[in-house]
Amino acid sequence: MVPPFNDPALRALFAPYCGGLARERELEVALERLTALAFQGLRPVAGANGHRYLLRWDSVRAPMERTSCGLEFPEKPELHYRFELVTHQLVTWLMDCTEPDGQGLDLPDAFWQWLLVDSDSDEMGDETPSGP
């Protein structure tokens, strides 16, 4: 189980992988999100309301430890992604969340590009969509 996000040892463990002291506040927020084991987001779409999603992952203890993740879209239950990646990459993406148009938090474009383009050829994870 992950120690509390405000644990100085946990921050010190992840900081070298996630921007160091220059991004300490973002790291604290990301570690808080990490301990929740889930992230609810909204992916904006031009001219539409966007797509709500839920990203979940297994509990982790170290930046280089791999974690299994699942990405679901509540409005499209047949669309589900499973992948694995090193925890510090997940924390970095959680640090880089944005809130476009104030509608809801979204993971950065780098996550979506990795998921849709790079994940099948990248060492960080192995994306496997499930459904029809």
C-alpha cells in the first residue's frame, strides 16, 4: 500500500523521476491522486460535450515498479483498455493534468498519444483494448 501522499519519503522517492523540487506542488497533488487508485476525467471533443472516463490502477510502492491499469468509458462500456507501465510515468501524467474549459480534469495529450499510438511498441506498457 502507498504511504500517505504528504509523506516526505514518498515525495523524495518520486521527485527524481518527476521533475524534482521544481514541480514539488504538482508532485504532491499527483501522489494524492495516486493513492486514490483511480482518476475520473473528461476528454474534450471539439463541438461536443467530451468523453467521461475512469482510469484505475493497482497499488504501488516505488517509481520503477510496474502497475496494471484499466481505462473505461462509462458511456461506452464496450470500450476498455488494459495496459501496464512504470509508476513514475503514471505519476508524471497525473502531474500534467489540465482542466480545459473548466469542464473537468483531463490527462495530458502525451498520455492519449502513448495509449493510442505508442503503447503497443513502447516498453512502458502493453495496451490491449477489449470489446467487440
